[in-house]
Amino acid sequence: MKKRIFLLLCVSLSYLSLSVKAQSNAFAITDARVVTVSGAIIERGTVVIRDGLIEAVGENIKPPADALVIDGKGLTIYPGFLDTNTSLGIARPAASPSPTPGTSIPIIPQSVPQQPSASNYPAGLRPDLDVVEQLRAGDAQFETQRNNGITTVVTVSRDGIFNGQSAIINLAGDTVSAMIIKSPFAHHITFRTLQGGVYPTSLLGTFSALRQMFLDAKRLQEWKKIYESNPRGIKRPEEDKSLEALFPVIEGKMPVVFNANTEIEIVRALNLAKEFNLKAIIAGGHEAWKVADRLKAQNVPVLLSLNFPKRTSAASEEADPEPLETLRFRAETLKCAGRLEKAGIKFAFQSGGVQNYADIWANLNRAIENGLSKEMAIKALTLDAAEILGIADRLGSIEPGKIANLVVVRGDLFGKDRNITHVFVDGKLFEIKQQKEEKRPSGQSALTLAINLTGVWNLNIEAMGQTIPATLNLIQQGNTLTGTFQTSITGTSTIKEGRVNADTFSFSLEVTLGGTPTEVTFNGKLSGNQISGSIQSQQGVFSFSGTKTP
């Protein structure tokens, strides 16, 4: 009888232990190579995670009894990677009326209608707009980014000259508030004109408008200070949310991110920053190496784009040769990161609207082949990025007390054998689905994929509050995707760079709007006979859904 009671007690304790571990929010990755970034590499170490934070890091650490243990033999742990300039998670507002007969809605709208507010400036010159008001949790592209090791991003609208105020978010969380790391982070500016005949209509006008807004903001701030100290006998200053949003900028409390790729754009941004004593950051920076001395003198970091320039169409014998200047620009862009490293310029990486997120790694390798060290590449993805963003006290390295954003990799991070196995975001575990290999009759290996997208798909694209029908004709061969995309607005486009990974897919294509070629990227997921996801362009992100025809 006593023996039976003892056995029942043992079984009960076993079930209790399993139940506790199943409900635990503690993890321990043991016997792994740990790249802390902030310190020495631990060749055989353990990382303990609890309540979304890193609890312990080091050798000879015993996993807690309540932790889910992951065997890290053969694995390397890195801090979660940061993408420092995106438009992820932005929900496009539905505010556009139905089109009149005979008119159409562009698939990529050039601007978004803004809600009325206490601003004297038109849409496109509205620094008071906050991206948090547009964010949504669970964007379809979050998973794609996580699968590539990205755990944290800067996100902001792509519309207008003043793109608004950005936020730094983690790519997990059931609510927007749960995702936010820092908000607002910075103001973002793009050197472009406004459409529809609205001033400014030229780049010269754009620079004049920017300069005037900073001058007006300084004047309004001084006026308000005088009025608030003693309002008697002084005209009341007019409220203007757009100018007031610039107060932290002219005080040097909030950075300004200038989207600038060419030398002349970067110089203009640096001149504006110097005149108004702005805390500037250059985003894009393909020709930043040409002005390295000025960047260093003004202590301006760079968010270097990994969307390297390439041919707009496939090369052929009949095609005209590209200008020497274009060829030189493409070649020099690959060397930019290495040159910035040698010049001592702090920089981080951004996807820059890259058409396929897997290309981030291919382009990183190209940068390494052209002079960038692997050590600096890792820092630019992690700690240096966090330092530029002002969040190095909580992200960017593997240290106790920091947020548990981690990437677990089998193989060389920059090699073809790279295999991201686990990703942690805020301590939440995401196991990355891998494609299984099978042997073909010839003995060659092929990828066995979880989905087959071959067929005709009827799509609905949500843009500007309207639903645009489209047809997608896909052909899947292994993990390669080809086919065509068609709408009544843009005609037929050929799919390129199509890839399939587990139950997700991505491809890019070129559509022509108003005579102007525009490249867009589709990222989606299959569920049954339905697909859904997002369309990304330089102008923003839009959602789509579709059903396979019988």
C-alpha cells in the first residue's frame, strides 16, 4: 500500500513539474556559443530568459528548475537584429470616397488624406503626425522579418516631406502598446515635392519650405515663452501643432532622420542640420563615404540601406549598355559600409525597402566581400544600431537585465549554411519552420515545401479605403515562384525574385503608374485555399487577400 502511494506521489509530482514548465515563461539555452557583442564571445555558455528579460549569461550556469531548456550544442546566440528604417505595421487610413465612373484609384497612392487638426500646413508638411496612431499589431510582414532574425524596427510613414514621428517597436505583441520600445523616436524628412499643385512643387522649394518651418518653429517657441512669462500687452501666439512638434527638434532633444542617398542630398541635410543645430541622422547613405569627413565632424551617424541599386530590367544582348556613371554608382555602393568602418563613422543597417527580406543577407555578404568586417556587420545589426537609436540600455547586446530579443543560428551567420532556428522577442519564443530536404531519384536533394501556390488567384487589394481587384497567376517550382500580376489599372506585370519558405512567400514586380515605373513587394502567407499579406513600396504598406480559383 505504501509502495502504491509512493508511486502515485511520484507520478503526480512529474505531471506537476511538466505543467509548471509548460506554463513557464522561463527559458534556458545551454551549451551554445554566445556572441554578446558588448563583451567577449562565450564559446560554451548558457543564456537564461525570464519574464521577457535576460536573467543570466555565462559559463557554468545551471538552468532554473522551472525553465524550458533548449539544447544549444552547435548553435550560436546573437542579440536580436535591428532594422532601423521601415514602414512596418502601418495601417492605411480608410478615408477616400468611391471613385466616379471613368476614374480609377492608383494601386500605390501618393499621399494619405489627413484628419483636420490645429495645423496651418498641408498634408506632406505635417511633422505633428505620429506613426503610433497608424500602427496595428500582427502585421503580416512581422513573421517574415522575424524569420530573418529581425526583432526590432524603426517604423514611420513614407508619405510627404515631413514623414512624421517614428516609433521603435518589437515585432511581437498582441497590442500596439505592448510592441512599443520608444515613441516618438525621431522626425523623418524626405527631399521630395508635393503633388496636386501644392507648394512646394520643386526641390528648391522643398528646401526653402523646410528652412522656413524651422525658422517659424523657433520664432513661435520664443513667442510662447515670452507670452507665458507675462501675457499682458502681448498678442496671444497662434496655436500650430505642426510647428510645436518641432520644438524638441530645435532644442536638440529629438533627432531628425534625413532620407538621403546621393552626395548632394546628404550635403544639403548636413547644411540644414548645421544651421539649426539639429541632431541629424542620415538614412540611405549610398554615397555617405564621399562626405565621411563632414559626417565625422558633425557627429552624424548613418542608417545604411541594404537595398543596393541594381538593373531595372534584365540584361540582354539587345539592351542598351548602361551609362558608366550608373555602373560606377552600383559598384561603389557595395564598398560604402567598409569605407564608413575605416573612417570611424558609426552606422547601422536598414532594409531600405528591399524587395525580398532574404536579400538582406545576400547584400550583407556583398558588403563584406567589398571591405566590411564581419565583426562590424554584427555590431551594425545590433549594438551600434541600438546606440544610434538611443536604446542601448535595453537592447543590442546579450547582458543580464536587457530585453530578451535573441536570434539562435545554426551554421555561419553570413554563410550559405545559415539556419535561424529560434527567435525570441520580448522573451517570447518563435520556432522558425524549416524546409525539409528529400532525395530526388537522381540523388540530388530538393526542398519539400509545406505549400503549393501554383494556380490562379483572385485578389482584393485594400488601398485608400477602396478595394481593388487583381489576378495573380503563380507557378511554383521548388522554392521558386514565377508568374504574372494583373489589374485593370496597371495592366500585366511579370513576377521576379519570387521565393517560398515554409507557408510564406514573397515576390516583387514593377507596375507603371502615370507613366512612372514603381517597384512593389508582396509578402504573404497561405492558409487553406486563401492567401493574405501585405504589399510594400516606398510610399507605404497595403494589405491584400485572395482565393484560389477551382
